[in-house]
Amino acid sequence: MKVMVFGANGLVGQKLIMEMNSSYEIIAVGIGAKTFDGEQNIEYHRADITDSARINELLREVQPGVVVNAAAYTDVDGCEANKEKCWKVNVEGVENIARVARLLNAKLIHISTDYVFDGKNGPYPEEYQPSPTTYYGKSKLASENVVIGSKVRYAIIRTNVVYGKAYPAKASFVRWVTEELSAGRKISVVNDQFNNPTFANDLAACILRIIQLDAEGLYNYAGADYVNRFVFAQMIAEKFGYSPNLIFPIKTKDLGQLAKRPKNGGLKTEKARDRLGLKILGIDHGLEMMSQEADR
């Protein structure tokens, strides 16, 4: 079966391709030139999901059985400052994919976020009523509604704080912490934002399982450990051999960020565990796997 992956140059897209390449015919799609150097045999196309005509042409040409959308505008403050771009990518881009996928009877797997919630009562189960406080969260909730309303066969996966190694390296919380600490610089990290960080390789394995089981509907997938960012940073320092004494706690309000961050976010994952038969692994596992993964 052909599986088309949008957002192939990103962290999740790369891990998806690595996870699925031995089982399916992968067609990778990115907005620019291919940047990752692994999986050389992968068919790659350049396409912007906001270009309706190009997406229509590409999907009809390839005729995939499954489409995975890992493309999104995820800069939370950037979405607040540039709402038009945010909506165009995160909502209209999804409309372009979903519309054609339905006509081709392809299944759409779409990645969403815990930012669809207000962060007052997390971690959240799938059935909890969304109430986003950021424009990013509003756009991602709208994208979920687009998928559901399109009548395409679908699975939506909500996740949060995704980390892992990408090639070339992508901006991430783990990368920022390790780069700053390796240079001996002090960092301030919030201790009042709680989530359950998600190892990208495990998220890719979850998506593969959904494809294998032909599962549909809404699923949460995230890590087992519900921690604040300060604790997460300390765990990163310990795993990679840096001094935790360089890490200092700070409150979210002290950062003066444009978008309001949910304080108690995160996701409950019992549905993914029970219905998909997935192990929900913690931060120690993810960081250990990262430490063993060779640089390219």
C-alpha cells in the first residue's frame, strides 16, 4: 500500500518514514527541497499544502491508500502574531488534503495537539470538551473539525511536547537544553507548565499501529511521565551528563510570551494503550534511545 507523508522533513515526518519504510511504499512530501539524508530510496515531492491545485494534482497522481499529515505551523507565538498564515497552513492546508483524500477513498491520519485545551484540568482524555486559549490551539481544533466534517475516513492523534533526533537537527526543547548546558550557560525553565513529553519514535510507532489495525477516530498519544518543563530539563541534563545546577526555575508569567501557555496540559493515553495495544513509555526511555542514536 502507498502511504503519503506530508511534512516529511520535520521530526515526526522523518521518524514516520523510518518506521514505515520496510512495510509500505512511502511517498514523502515537503514544502521545500528534501533536507533529511536518511532513507535514500524514498520517492520525494515538493508541495505546499496551502496550494490547493498542487495538492489535488499530487494526490490524484499518486493515489495513496493512506495520507499522514505531519505538516503544520507550530510556532505558538508566531501563530499569535501571524494569524493569517497560521489559519492558511493549519486549517486551509488540511482542507486541501482532506477534500481530495475523501474523493480518492484514502484514509487521512492527522496530527493534533493538547493545545486544543485550556490547560486548567490536564491531563485530558479524548472526550473532554476542547477550549483553546491560543490561536495555534484554535487553528488545530479547527483542523480537527475540518477532518471530521470532510467525511474522509480518518484517525486524529493528539500529542504534546514531541522530542527526538532529526537530520539535520531541528529546533526542540531537548536540543536547546543540551546546547546551552554544553556551552556552560545558565538556563531558566518554567516549573508551572505540565505535560507528558512524547518521544517522536514512539509517536511514529503509534501511527504505524493505527495504519496496521485500520483504526479510526480520535486518539491521544503521549509519554507516561507527567512533569513540568523544569523537571524535564533536569532529566535531560542528567541523561546527557550536564550539570543540573545550571538550570533555574522560573514562572510562565515572567517570560512575557505573546501566546498564553496552558499550565496543566498533557493527555491521558488509556485509549491508545487498550485499543491499539501500545506500551506507553516514559522520558527515561526516550532520552536513552536518543543517546544511543548515532549522529549523521
